[in-house]
Amino acid sequence: MATETKEKHHPYDPLTADEIEHARDVLDAERELGEGIRYVQIERKQPQKAAVKAYEKNGTDVEREAFVILRDSEEKTTYEAVVSLDDAELTSWEEKPNVQPSITLAEFDECERVVKNNDEWQAAAAKRGVENFDLAIVDPWSVGHHLVPEGIDPDRRLAHAMSWIRTSETDNGYARPLDGIHAFVDLDEMVVVELIDRGTKVDNVLTDLEDAKYREEDRDLRDDLKPYNVDQPEGPSWEIDGRKIEWQNWHIRVGWNQREGLVLYNIGYEDDGDVRPIIHRASAAEMNVPYGEKDPNHNWKNAIDIGEYNIGRLANSLTEGCDCLGHMHYFDAVMNDADGEVRVLPNVICVHEEDYGTLWKHTNWRTENSEVRRNRRLVISFVATVGNYDYEFNWYFYQDGSVEPQVRLTGIDSNGLVGPDEDVTSGYAELLAPNVKGMLHQHFFSFRLDMEVDGSDNVLYRRQNQPVPNGPNTEIRWDGKEDVDGLNPTGASFYADKTQLESESEAKELIDPLKGRYWQVEHAEKTNHVDRPVAYKLAPGSNVEAAVQDHSSIMERTGYIKYHLWATPYRDDERYPAGEYPNQTPGGDGLPKWTANDRSLDGEDLVLWYTLGVNHVTRPEDWPILPVHIASFKLEPVNFFEENPAIDVPPEHAIKDIHARREEKYDDPDAVAGSDDD
């Protein structure tokens, strides 16, 4: 039976509401903070890994500290502060010149208000048929660095605001774009510094564009869908102690921060009574969405969503029966708002179990015995809405010792208008609806995996298929008695090549599914019962190469998208692949900068960075709401166990009375059952 209890704080646990208030009070008491102060972030200062290891080994206390980012809109300066929560004192205060922190929710709201009240914007909107400006919505896109209009100081705190118009408060806000209107807003001064109107493509967006309704009350719904219930009468199979989860030999600690959202710590698998470490820390550390359309209304778009907006701050409160089915356990997210006040989002992280088809099966045709096991997986997930797009991040844990990080993309396509002479067959954009196009774009997610495969001394290998030359001739020969001359006399031989990637430069790699390429992290010394190094492999799924040029602003600012795999030796301060402050940065920070040192990866505490890419060529079937697109990769054990770790999973008839349930569901249960032992 599952249990849920409460434990004392672990060093990786996020701040509580009381601790956020405490940190703000200390800052207010020790610094003279003006009216223009915005609290961008108050969160647990990430403790040094060595200190956490000491705590877990011998109980050595780790000081609880708050890390605070503040923006002074009057001084136009960014500050970092560290507050000791144990001693109630400010231990560090540092000005951070020439950086822009992420855009806050308060700035979202203020930016929309300022733009809608701007006379030039209202005149431009009126040219497109807008009369009720209150029904407009304005999204403050990040401005980047290289694509700021001449005459605007790129050191100002800026947003590039785009607009749409609704027909009612509950309308699909993104159905009617006010294409061509570009408002550049100073978020410190909260003024429109420049309004560009590139002209109209549709005379009246209210009358010339179609509704794109999607709400339940606005659609005729199919009536032939029967109820589907996930029944767990005895509860789930997990045990939860505070923020620690134990499920089917898995041990996982659930963390949270407002930048990355869900963070998982101390991922290990219990094997013969010992919890063997696999991953010390795992998260989606960055993402960005570059657009390929040549249209100047859209060719500047590149949202670095995690670093520029903080997707944890944009998380949804999840609901039973909609986002998750079955028996759920929820974790709330405790964060701060721009005034430093506590902001609690309930039910942000959902934990539940899913049936996932067959785990393993074999039928002995001689004895007619069939052994089959169902595949049950644990899901730890959260969903963030970033303007028009919705991203669901799922971490799946399987009974066979594998882990699958997954992203599901849905929501509403960023869109624009099609002019009367515009070519929509060029491949840069596709028609979603009459006069409305969706632009070709890509999504890139950088997953940071602090590996710890049976310990921290790890090495990295590339594995892929390697053909074998025929030898002296191409004649196929095999006599079954003697070795035949030549390396590959049948022409069928190939092997799984294993090449160590010893340095950071060697570990910059793209996927190669034609060769079956994957990457394997091995312990430098430990072996299994057949004397093979214990390991976990990173097996790519579907992916895509970045299509932008190396000299583009996108590649300059988010260079991590150039490769699918990066590897670095662990450093406490190397957490974000595009750098600490990607908003308005010219680029060069993060992975490209760190790996330029070409540090050794041989026997190191390794961090893998995997870039998961999605190509999105839009289509009418993506409108008005995009059906979920799934992208993922897997981490799977290799020589980590002595046999299939899921061999001990019981069959369904050992868990529940299959025959009794058939009798409840069917008029003739024998017609749907072969054997009660199935």
C-alpha cells in the first residue's frame, strides 16, 4: 500500500513560503530598495554538490540560502543577492552590469497595457478594423540582440510586442493577428519607444478572418465516446516521503525552480537492497524556438523560453481527469511575484502511474504456455503555457530500469497574415486557414543530465554500427567446416563500434540514426558479473538538425543547438547552456564558451547535455489547436544489471482477479478470455 509522509528539508528542497518571505524581509531591512525594485527571482541557492554529498553521507548540515535576482527599473541595473536563511543576514550583494534578467509576469501585464494605450498603436490597429482596443491581446516577445531597430539603444530593457484582436473576452485570442504592427517597449520605463507599421495585408481582420473557436461550449462534440476509467482501488504503488518518491525500485527526489520548472535529483535504482545512483540532477535547462520565415514580420523570432521567460513561472495548475488519470499525487510550486510576495501555484507537478502496453512476453509453442507482463510506468510531469504554445514535460520511469524524458507540444501556432500577392507554396509558411499562415519553425530543448552511473567516475563512448570490408573478393562463401579467407566472406558482418570520447571537443556530436548511433556512459572501474563495465546509454529518438546559419543571431545566442550531444566535466556554476542571462545577450556564453577549453572527460564526473529538436511545418490540422506532437529520448541500462530487471514483475492475474473483472464487464466472459493465467 502506498504511503505519503513528511520529512525534514533536504538541501535540494525548494524554498517554502515562509523562507521566501524571510528572504525578502532581510533584503528590505538591509538595503534601501527604491520604488523601482522588481524581485525577478527568489529561490533556493543551489548548494555545492560536494556539500550535498557530505550531508547525505554523514548528515553534515548544509546552510539554507536564498538566491535573489532584482531589477531596479529606476537605476536600470540588475543585482544578485544571497541571503542566509539560517542567520537572517544578507551575505552577498552584487551589481550585474550589462545583463537583462528574464521578463516577469508583471512586465507582461504592464507591457500589454502600455501598448494598448499608445496612440500610434491604436491608429495602426484601427486601420485593420479594430474599434474596441480593450479586446486586443499583446505578447511581449524577447527582443534578442542583433535585430533591434537602429536608433534604439540595445542596452535598454526591451520587448518586441506583437498584437492580436479578439471578438469577445472568451474568444481564441490568436485567431486574428494584427500583422505588421511592431511595438518596441522599454520595460524599465514602460513606454513604447518605437512603433513600426509595415502595412496591412487584410483590410478588416474582424470581418475578413474566420473564427477559430475551440472551447467546449463553442463546438459540436462527438457523442459516441464511452467512459474510460483508470481504477486503482487499493491506491498507487508508490511511497512518498516529503519530496522523495519510491516506486518499483526507483528512488527519485522532486525539486522545482521558477526557471526550469521541474528538476529531479538523486535518481537511483534499488538493486538487491542497495540504491545505485544513475543521475544526480536532471532537468530541461533551456529551450528556444527559431522561425525560418523570410517575412520581416516574423523572421526575427527566436524565443529562448526557459532563460528569457522562466517556464516554471508559467506553469499550469493541473486537474484530475484532464491532465492526469488515475490516482494522482500533486506538488505545489511556491515562488515569488515581482513585489517579492509569495505566489503559490497549486497542483503544478503531477505524479501518477500509467499502463503502457506489454513489458515482456514469450509463448512456448510446444507447451502452449504464455508468459506476459504489463508495462507500468511512473510519470512525473508539469505543463507550462508560454503565450500561444503549451509544453508538457514528462519524465517516465519504467520497470526495466529505463528513463524517458519527453516533451509534448500543443497550443496555438504563432501565426501571421497572407497578403493577396504572397506566395504560400514556397515552404517558408503554410496556410492554416483562409488568409492565416503558420510559419516554419523549430523547437530545441536542452536537457542537462548530471550523470552518476554507479558513482561519479564516468567515461563516455560513442556506439554505432560499423560495416566490415569483404576482403580479397566479393564472392559469398561458407562451407560450414572451415574458416573462409577474408574479413567478411558472407558480406553480412558488421559490429557495434565503441569509441571513447575523451574530451569536450570530441563529444560534440549529431545523431546518426542510419548508423544506429547512441552514447554510453560507463563507470571507469566497476563491472558486472560478466566483467563488463556497468553503464547507461542515451538512445536518441526522432530529432532534427538546426537549419540556421552559423553566423545567424540564433546560433550566436543559442550555440548549443549546433550539436545534439555535448559533454562537460561537472562544475557547480555551469547550469544553463545559453548562459545565466540569455535575455538580450549577444551570445557566446554557456556550452560554446565552456567547451572551448576542451577539458578532459576521462574518468570525470560527467554532465551530458542533449539537444532535442522538433521541426514544425504547419498544416490546417494544427488549427485552431495543435494536436500533441511528441519528442523524447531514452536512458537505458547496459551491463548495469545481471539480468532483465523487470523479470520479477508479477502477471496481472497475481495482482487482481482477472476472471471476476471479466464477469463484471462482459455478458460472455469466456468469449474474451483464453485462460485465467493470461
